Amino acid sequence: MDLKFADRMESFKEGIFTTLANIKAERLKAGKPVYDLSVGTPDFLPEKHVMDALVEAAKVPENYKYAIVDSDEMIEAVKAWYKRRYNVELEKDEIMSLYGSQEGISRVALTICNPGDIILTPNPGYPVFSMGPMLNDAKIVYYELREENNYIIDFNSIPEDVAKAAKAILVSYPANPICRLAPKSFYEELVAWAKKYNVIVLHDNAYSEIVYDGKTGISFLSVEGAKDVGIEFNSLSKTYNLTGARISFALGNEKIISQFKKLRSQIDYGIFTPVQKAAIAALNGPQDSVEKNRKEYEARRNAIRDGLESIGWKGLVSEGTMFAWAPLPKGYTNSHDFVLELIDKAGVFCVPGDEFGSLGEGYVRIALVKNVEEMKEIVNAIKQSGIL
Ligand SMILES: Cc1ncc(COP(=O)(O)O)c(C=O)c1O
């Protein structure tokens, strides 16, 4: 049979993580060292009370039915968490669950855009910020994030005609991959800009609990007027080390949430009840592990930053997220070539910056997924390799 596929399938190439995983497997087979700082899966465990809640709920046969809706108990837990954590009041109709923010961001444009409608998205940015709208047949227009602005959006750089035509803008701080935070004043500017041009704001807040140097992450929804213009995605993946459980929320503007719920009700029959129970336990339970993990990420950031600096690779920055963003060392210009050489000579895996957009060229993203001692070992491996 002559199988015919959609044209869009032509636009996908093998992902960088598949390429790196293949090289990693070959190296391991050959007994060569591997230090994997490429993928951003936390190496911390979920808290016991969270796993217990999931396990107990998984023993109840009734819980294997379609959940259909978010339980009132989970909605209350989310409301209380947003109030406690960000001083943001939310109503039931302003909250919905998702199978992870990735899933939400990959579909939200279906509720907002007709084919060809513009969504503004960051360059460099987390891949689903462009892939999601693209899969929904929206038109992607990139806005630039530049180091000289500390990677904060310069609204003056978005042409007036583009702003007027845009349906939505995807924004995310603390930002993966560029690891910068945005001050509250930025969000005030964002809300004013969105109102002026009638653009929906979609803010991804996956890392508000992983920020460094004494700062505290904020919610876009804590800014006056934010709920008039948009929604926020907030995931339990990194905050509570629940990446595999797939649970996150979209919160904010009631009209956007109700449209998105309507769309998802055609696709999905609700989050597995034991996962809802785990989310409730995580949100309502003791929060000390959140601070413990944050501190450990910060110690790792310090170890890799100071270590690399001491051997002559300067400029690594991370104000937050579980990653760091580093310019290529002197003498290198192509991030793919550098990453392959770093693997070959030192066994250290990270992600070439241009995987996140053209403006990521000249940088690499390093995941903070090894402890302080391992980070020191990695620095030593890089030093010994002679690559610098
Ligand atoms: C910025 C950002 N948003 C969303 C996600 C995915 O979150 P989830 O596990 O909720 O799909 C990630 C995961 O790395 C991320 O870095």
C-alpha cells in the first residue's frame, strides 16, 4: 500500500535528544565515560507522602473509571496553593488540569487560532512554544530575546503591524533555556502591551519554585489586569519531581479556560484519579522538599559555574530553572560542533543552543542534574580533555 502522510511530518527531523541518546548508548557500550547534562528530568524523588497518596488511591477499584472532571478537592488545593504562594485568588472556573504543560501548550492554540493566525513566540525558546502552535496550524512569528537585554522581551522590537495582527503571545520566565527571570515590572508592561494590541498572553511558569540568589519566583497572574488578558501554565513536574505523573494546570482568564475545557472534553476524559490524589498531597502537604531541591540546584549551579570559570570557560548564567546557559568557550562558533567535540573528548553531554532557535547559536544549555561532587568531576573531565 502507498501510505500517504501529512505534509507537516516533513518538518520533523530526528530530535536532538534521540541523536544524543544514540551517541550515549554507543559510548556506554564502548566503556567510555558519560556525563549526561542534556535532558531536564529531575534526579530527585517525589516525597513519600505524595507517592503514598497515589499508591493508596491506586488500590481503590472505583478510581479506574474515567475521572471526567477535576475533583473539587484538587481544585481547592490549587486555589489554596495559588493564594498561599502568590497571593492570587482564583475561582473554580479559572482552573483546569492538563496532562502536563507540554500537552497544554501543544493544544491551546486550537482554541485561539484559525489556520494562519499569528502567535508570537520566543527565539530562543522552549521547543513546544513554536511546535505547539505550528501543529495547530497557527503562524509562528518569533520575537527576539537578546543577552544585551538580559533576555527580557523588548516590546519595541515587535513591529506594530505584527502586534496588531497577533492573536497570542507565548511568554515564559524563569526561562528555559536562557535561565533568566523577569521582574514584576516586566509583567506589568506585558499586560499593558497585551491590552493595547488585544493579544492573549500565554505564560508558562514551570520554574517559579526554582530561582536563585535570594529571589522569589512570581506568577504572571499576580499582576493587576493579567486575568483580563491571559492564562498561566503551572506544572507539578519540576516543583514536586512528578514529571512522569503528567499533571499541570492552566489558570486565569475564565473565557479562555472554558473554551480550552470545551476543546479538551472532546479529546480527554480527565486525569487518572490517583494522579489527582498525588497532586492534592503535593500541593497541600509539607513544602520543605521544594526549598531543599531549590538549594541543591543552586549549589550545583554554583559548582559548575565556578568550576568552569576556574578552567577558563567563562559566562555561564542561571538565575533560575534547572538549567544553565553558557556561551561557547573562546575559539568555538558552532554549538553543534562544540557539543559533539565535548562529548568526544570529555564525555560531557549538553544541548546545542541553536536547538532552541537561531538566536541560541553560540551557546549551550547545561542541565543541573548531577550533584555538586559530580559537577566537580565533570569540570575536571573538561579540563583534562584539553578542549578549552
Ligand atoms: C519551560 C517548560 N515548560 C514546560 C515543560 C514541560 O512541563 P510538563 O512536564 O508539565 O509537561 C518544561 C519541561 O522541561 C519546560 O522546561
